[in-house]
Amino acid sequence: MTKAVTEQELVEKAVAPRVTKANIEALMQRVTYTIEQQPGGTTSTFVHAFLDGKFFLATGFSACVNAENFNADIGERLARSNAEKHAENKLWELEGYRLFASAALEQANKG
């Protein structure tokens, strides 16, 4: 089994600027969600995540096989949890690219 990497370990070993968990948590506080339940007897629920209510990050979804088991509250909670995970992953990716691009631009300006 692989030993988990902790934020503390990353902080201790970092020698250059990096995206931190605190950066991502702060951005996640700015994420808003919209809920869409598909009409017409379907059991699909979609939750869309937006940064600052405008920049689309991710969609989470849930569905059940049998309409008799459908519960809107449970569907929304599952879909939102899915959307939150995807939004957080997207923010790590975008912030990582932003840091990379910034460093590349700084390097290009030096040379």
C-alpha cells in the first residue's frame, strides 16, 4: 500500500511556488451550483458547478435504474457531491496551469 502524501509534507519539501490546498479551498468557497432534474419521468439529476456564478467548472450527475427508487433529495446530494469533486479537480488543474504559464512568461521575459 502506498503511503499517503500530506499537505504538511508538500509544504516542507516545496522549493518553488506551488498551488496549495488553501488556494483551492478559497476558490471552492466561490463555487455556486445549479440543480437540474430531468422531467418526463426520468431519474436523472444534474448539478452544474460555476466559479463566481459565471465560469463553468464541472457537472455532477446521479440516476437510479428504477423510477420507484427515485428520491429527489438523495439524487441532488449525490449529484452535488460528484460536481464538487469534479470542480475541485478542475480548479487544481486550472490553477496549476496558471502557475506554470506565469513561470514560463517570467522565464521568457528574463531571457
